[in-house]
Amino acid sequence: MKKIIVCVLLLAGCSDKYESLYNSAPAPGLSFNKDTVAIREKDYTNVNRSDNGRLVFYCKSPNTDLNLQLTDTSGKVHVKYRGEDVMNKGPLPVIDSVVVFCAGDTAGVYSIDCLLTDRLGKVSEKQLIIKCFSNQPATPSFFFIPIDNNQPQNWPYVFDASLSHKDNGNIVSYHYSINGQPIITNSPVMNYTFHARGTHDIGLFVTDDLGLNSDTIHHQLIIP
């Protein structure tokens, strides 16, 4: 009988000690390097290297064993840690901070519920806003300048498409069409030599880092 009483007293003492420890311990601190993340749709590997999708979670607690749970009800947001999608999955173990990469399937504004739990069961909850905007085509632009030349029946020109513009991304290739002949280059500037006088049709469209093509523009080049 005495043993039972001692055990009950010990259990009660442990329970009181845990409750006291739990009540006196502060909740874990959770913060982000930015409260709103702006990303392009379908930019799953951050190909433009803008770091827009890079996010840092800062986790602070006297109890170093922390677990971070991320939840998104839309199913259109992805958060990757070391190449693995951790959204809507098991908690992510963290110590002081963790760097992740955010991506979205379609344009829209989404919220992620972030739940940080320490080893005492104390919880800190915070909401993160993801603004995912549509990937718009680039705007092509080019001009041409003749190059001095002494060779007969040769008319060299410089084509410059460096004024082509792309919001929130990069142009990776330039697709010229010279009198119907396709020429693709990764540089905005190229040289081309004509071998006949007359009117020449020059077209250009550009491709961005997510593979989206722009409209095609045309200029006429006249060699009298």
C-alpha cells in the first residue's frame, strides 16, 4: 500500500513539475526574412536566379528540438527543402533557421499556415503570404546597322536585340528570320551579311527562361 502511495506521489510530483516547466517556458519564436513571397508561376527551379522564391524561417526557442509544419489548402503551392517538397507533409526538424524555396503552379494569392512546435509541445503559429504572378511573354525589339565593307556584293549588318525586355525573368534565346531563313542565337547581338540588293524581311521573337515565346515582330531592311 505504501508503495502505491509513493508512486502516486511521484507521478503527481512529476506532473506538477512538467506543468510548472510548461507554464514558465515561452512559446517558440517564428519569423521569416519576408512576410510576403513574390514568385512566378511554374518557376519550379528558380531558373532566373532572382532569389525571389528563396525564403528563410527563423526559429528561436530555449528547447532546441523544433518541428516546423507547413500547410496549404490550395494544393498549388510548393515549398522545397533540399529538393524535397515539404508542403502538407510531416514536420520538418529545425534548430535555428531553415532555408527553403517556394514555387506556385498557377497565378494567385495564397496563404501558408506555419506551425512551429518545441519539445514541450509549445506552439507558435504564423501565416505566410505567397503572391504568384503569371509569366508574361517578353517584348522583342531590334535594330540593324550597316558595317563598312569593301567587298563587292557583300552587305554586312549588325543586328542588335538588346532592347528586348522581360519582366521578372530573363531572355535566353533570340530567334531571327531573315527572308524566311531561321537563325537562333543566345546573344542579343549578331552579324549577318546579305549578298543581294533589294528589300529583306527580318523577323524576331525571343524565348524566356521558362520557355515562353514572345510575339514576332518584323522590320524591312532595304539595300538600294
